[in-house]
Amino acid sequence: SAESSTAVSSGELAGLEASVVLAIPGGSRFGEIALTRHGERVSLSACAKLPLERGARVRIVESLTPTSVLVEPLAAADPTDPHPERN
């Protein structure tokens, strides 16, 4: 039988949402994020331009190495926006 891989390639990461599990200090210092991919939890080292607290929701902007990424905070939803999916 064929084996399936749950590995996440760097090309698949950009645009995915994740949660900060270890605070990200900001700048070139790393924290950690986690996301669920193909039913399995994936943890990655992450950095961001600004500090992000544990529990913050983020979007992966770019893969830096196979195990680290650059993230940005998800914008808070605007309750008056009739098309939030366009943000």
C-alpha cells in the first residue's frame, strides 16, 4: 500500500493561518506557531515584524527555511464589512 505524507512543503505554507504557541518577540527573534494540516498538528519557528503574544492568530507570509516562517497578525474582522472574505 502507498504511504501518504503529511509533510508541509514550503510552497504550501504561504497564506495559511496559525496560532502563536510561543510568543514571538518581533524583529529577527523567533517564537513558535502551530497549525493543523491534513489532520495533524504542525509546529514551526516563526518571526514577525512586531511582537505577537501567545494565542494570537497569524497568517504565514513566507517560508524562510523548511522549519521557519515569517508571519503577520490576522486583521480583526470589521463587523460593518459586507464582504469580509475579500480582506
